[in-house]
Amino acid sequence: MPTLPLSNRASLVGPPEFSLLKFLLRNSDSYELVPKKKIQEETEFNPTQLEYYLAKLLKLKLIYHEKNLGYDAYKITFSGIDVISIKKLYESRILKSLSTIIGEGKESEVYAGYDFDDNK
């Protein structure tokens, strides 16, 4: 299955997934891989909800999963960090939507964007 463009992936991230991404980013200084047990203890999600949201973020390639010493652990990917940035720009009413890719480099993609007055 081809990977969706970043703009599409960002639009599929709802408030619960967004809070999980932010949690993983906040904990990335303390943990290379955040143990699932810590995520469960410090978020408001029950085990079923947590499984669902983690699976969705994995499918969107916004987080990475590894079994580390017998326990599940996760970390945010660069695309996950990009989604946080896009969502924060939206919340700040700076960016309304992303359009097509207008440039690509070795380690980046540049998108056209529109503000809330539909200015490019």
C-alpha cells in the first residue's frame, strides 16, 4: 500500500491520536522508545482505545513500534512531528490547508499551503 501524502495523513489524525503524538514527542528526550506501560499509565485511554489509536498511528507511519526486551515500546517518526506542526499551525489559524508538493529535496518536501482567507 502506498504511503498517503503528509497532508492526507494529517487530516486523518483526530484529537485522541494528536494527544498521543504529543505525548510521545514530550517523552522522546527521556526515552528512545516509550514503553507502552508508561503510555497507558499517563494517558486517559483504556487499553482497547490505546490499542486502536496506536494501530492507526502505526498504519499512517507517524509512529514506530518495537518490542524491546519483551515489552512493546513506541517512538514518534519525523512524519509524526510534521503532523504535530501542521496541526499546531491550524490551531493557531495560520494554515487552513495544504495543497500539492511544490518541491522535494533529499530530506524534505515543500507543500503549498493556504491561510484562512484562502491566500496561498
